[in-house]
Amino acid sequence: MDFLLLGLQQLADPAVFLTMCIGAILGVVVGAIPGAGAAVTISILLPTTFSMDPLNGMTLLLGVYCGAAYGSAIPAVMINTPGSPVAVLTALEAKPFVDRGEARRAMSLAYSSSFVGGVLAVLALMVLTLPLANIARHFGSAEFAMVAIAALVLVIVGHGGRRVEATAALAFGLFLATIGIETAYSTQRYTFGLLSLGGGIPLVPMVIGLFAMSEALIQLTARAQPQPVVQLRGHFFQGFMEVFRYKRTLYGSSFFGIFCGILPGVGEFLAQQVSYVVAKRFSPEGHLFGKGAPEGIIVSEATNNAVPPAALIPMLALGIPGEELTAMMLAVFLVHNVIPGPDLFANRPEFVAGLYWTLLLMNVVIILFLLVATNAIAKAALINKRFLGVAILTLSLIGTYASGYRFSDVGIAMVFAVLGYVLRAHRWPLTPILLGVVMGPIVEGRMRQALGGANGDLTIFVSRPISAIMVAALALLIVFTFRGWIKRRNAREDWQINDT
Amino acid sequence: MSEEPEIRANRLESLALSILFAAISTGLLALIGVATKANAKGGWWTQPWLMPAIALGILAIANLITLWREVCDLRATPPTTQEKVEGWTALLGWLRPLEFLTYYGLYIYAIQHAGYFPSTLVFILFLLWRVGLTAPRWTLAGLGLSVFMIGVFRIGLGVWMPVPDLYRLFPEAMQTALIRWF
């Protein structure tokens, strides 16, 4: 109880409250603009949060993260343009609503189910993180190494249809993480004598180049598109209570989103796709899915919004980021010397409790904002893509430069911008690169510690019970994935991750 | 995260990309003896080359598999003349982002000599003109964006910028204000 009261005390700080509101509103707006989105915004904002208090910095980024999940529904419904891959299903289901003149109903169904999914996920975060952290207290290096490796394997498995590309991207990220001076013997690795690479590839310029600048280049080089029409007719509050008529779908998809959020490497898109297929199969109105079924919107939005708070569970409890946005946020933790993991609850309880409450209140702030500003945000979604590209490119400079006050960092960002542009154009996934960079030092450090304790004996990973269970689970996962691939090798897989 | 880019993957273009990636990854792997050092004292698990070797090994294998798939696909269905032409066009399309990055490089150079605000304003207005947004409302929007950048980052967040040569030409009283705010 004292722990939660401590969090409320943090929330009483006007700076935290203001940052939360700014982050949430900004998140909704950028989430509604196709081509902007959470990854671009968080990567640009990342360096500005380094000078903030850790709770303020995290609140701002989480506001963008959660707000964008809500905002992505706006263009999907009102201009039938999914702003991100996670809005594709919402756009598909909302189209018949719009055609029937019930756009407001679709919008309110999306908001309401997003709210339920988001709030349930925050409650899960509050309930599950501490017990998981307590379990993790008994972990040794072998277990942490296996958790990190499991996260990497899940990243690959999660990219169904693009697993070879995801493996290459992940390995590239792991390689990038090794560049610089390594810690065991202080020798240089792949620096080729360049002093500037001694500290390794700086994370922020890499993230901005890969996610923000490459997006800007795509917008700048894209052909002009005809302007879609905003449609918002019907009764706005019609769908707010309607979601509770589909309790099984609503809660089922929310809990599935939470489950997938906890699993590293799965992410919103895969969670949503699986949840949609399952709901369609088991719903009595399954035949209406894809033809304007309220349940279709509920599944899509509740699952999508349940993932971001749940993704914080492994990050806070184990220090393992599950997807690209939490991986970016890990940088904020590390800059402020806040080490996520089991000890975080003992060392910084006020920070964790403050984070819980801000996340919970954030959902309320976002819903209230959406109630008054949906029309205006829909107009923002119509922003000219080329102008957006110019804006992102200009903002990228300040983001990159402010991270270390070095113009050389901008050069690094430019290299990654070209790489990101080419990879996006060929639909190669970018997320595994970032996860590889972030997870590389964790994997290497923990593996060295574990093997060092066992004098290089690899059986350390199967002689400890928790580690052995993880090894067995991973082996089964790999075997089943490989078996599935063999079965389908002549047929193209239906669902593919596209997080580029 | 984004809309589908304009450039559609052409098989020959993908092949070129796969060759490039496979060559880079195997090249980096081949350099492991030069780019990392072995240490005789420690155990195998502490060797500095171990992690890069694992990462590059996986990378090289994955890239070679991709390359092999591309080659098999092209062998099974040889490219048409049109596809070949499109492939070259697609490869030339890689130069398009480089054009914008050249402007970006010039912008960075200009910041150090002409100052953040003037360079940003010129960069934004030039890019808008370059991408065909030439109507007066876009010029106004560009001006608004420049003022926004100054307001948020220089004045609001106090992001420091090096003192440019241009500002030194102004009287001292103005110099201070220009250096601090613009």
C-alpha cells in the first residue's frame, strides 16, 4: 500500500502530470499521422529526455507510446488509411461502418476497447511485475543469459515469413553492439583504429537514422497521393457501452495482448493478428469479421493497446526489452543510472510506483482528449507527406546533435538512414537490429559471467533447473517453428510481420 | 510503421542487395583476426573475438541463404527484359535518398557557419521547393516550422549550438542574443 501511495505522491508533482499530458497528447496526434508514429517520435525525443528527471523522461516517452496506440485508429476509421501496420485490421473493419454512415460508432468502439485493453494491461503491470521481479531475484547469470537468448529467438520466430531476414537483422544488431572497446581485456573490436568508434556505435544517432530519417527519406521520395476525405458521421457515444456486449471478446483480446506484451519479441502486430484469427474462429458472429463487425474493431484495438504497458513487465522486472520502443526507453533508464531488473523495486520504488500511476491516469487523459479533439486530429492526419518528411528530417538533426553535441553523430545517423531506407524498401524488418544492439551487451555479459562461474563448462545452462527449463522450452519452440516451416515451405505464409 | 514505399522490390534489385549484404558480412567475418585480438590468458568464453564471430557468422549465413534464394528464384524464372530495365531503374532509385542526404550534409555544414536559424529556414524552404511544395502557404508553413524549432529546442530546451561565423559580424549586443536564441 505504501508503495502505491508513494506513486501517487510522484503523480502530485505538476511536472510529472504536465509531461504525462504532453506525451499523451503528442502520442495521439503523431499516432494519427501516417508516416509519423511512435517510433519516429520517440527516437527524436529520446535525447531531450536525457536531461529530464527519469520519471518525467519515461512518462513523456510512454505517453507517446500509449497515445500513438490510440491515435492510430483515427486515420484508420476516418480516412480509411492505416497509419501503422497495427491499424490495418481496424481500417478493414471500420470501412463498412463508415459506408453505413456510422463512423462515430466505429470510432467510439475503437476508443472504448482501447481504453479497456490499456487499463487492464496497466493493472497487469501493477500486479505481475513485482512477483516476476521476486522470482528473478533467484536468477543467476545463466538464467538471465537464457532469458535474453529467449528474447532474441522470439524476435526471430515472431517474424513469420521473414525469419531469415529477421535473423540477419538481429545478427547485424548484435555485431554493431560489439564494435568499440570490449570490457574484459579493454581491446578494440572492429574500430579499425578510429578513436570515435571506441565507445561503440552511439545508440541515439543509430535509432534516429534507422527509424526517423529513413522514414523522412521515404516520405520525401514518395509519389504524391490523392487527399482522402474525412468522414465522421453517426452518434459518437453509441459504441462506448456497446463494447461491453462483447465481454468475452473484449477481455479475451485484452488478456491475449497482455500475454503477448510480456513475451519479448512478439509485439502488437503479431498479437493483434493472432487475436483476430482466434476471435473470428470462436465468435458466434465470426462470419461478420471483415465486413464491419464490432468485435473486429474490439479485438484489433483492445489487443493493440494492451501490449505497450505489458511490454514494460519484462523490462522492469528482468531488464529485458521486448520490442523496439521499450528498447529505446531502456536508453533513458541507463542514462540516469536506473538499472531495470529485480533490484529496481528495492532501489527506486518511487520511480516504479510513479510509473504505474502515470500509465493508469494516461489512459483517462487520452480518452478525454480524444472526446474533444478527434475531428481536429483527423485533419492533422491529412498532413502532406512531403511536408512531414521535411519536418522529420529537420527534427532529426536536433535530436541527433542534442544527444552528444557532436556533428559526427549526425554522420552516423545519415549512414543508418540510408540503410533504413534500403531495408524498408525491401521490407526487411528494422526492429531486430535495434533489439540486437540493445540485447547484445546483456547477452555477452551474462554469458561470460555464467561461463566464468562454471570455468567454461557449457552444461551450466542445463544443470540449473530454471535455466534448463528455458533451454528445453527454447529447443521445443525452435523445433516446432522449424517443423511448421517445413510443412509450409511450398506455400506462402499468410501472415507476415511488417514493422518497417 | 510507414506506408508502403514507392520503390517496389524488383528481383534483380533484391539480388544486388543480397550480393552486397553477403559480401559485406563475409568480408567483416574474414577480418575478424585483424579487427579483434585474441587473449592467451583468459578462457575461450572471454575471448574478445567470440561475440563478433557468432554475430557475423549468423549474419553471413543468413545473407548467403537470402542470396541463394534469390539466385534460385531467378534461375527458375529468368528475368524479362522489362524486369531488367526496371531493375536498373530501381538501383538508380537508391541515389534518390542520397540527394536529400547531400542537402542534409550541406545543412549541417551551414549551421556551423551561418547559424542554426538561418540555415534551418533556408534548408526547410529549399526542401519544400525541391519536393514541389511551392505555394505561398507552404512557404508560410516552412517559416512556421523554423520558428517552432527555435522556440522549442533553442529557447525552450536550451539546446546549445556552436557559435557561427555569421553571427560574429553583428554588433556585440546583438551577437549575444543571436548566439543564445538563434
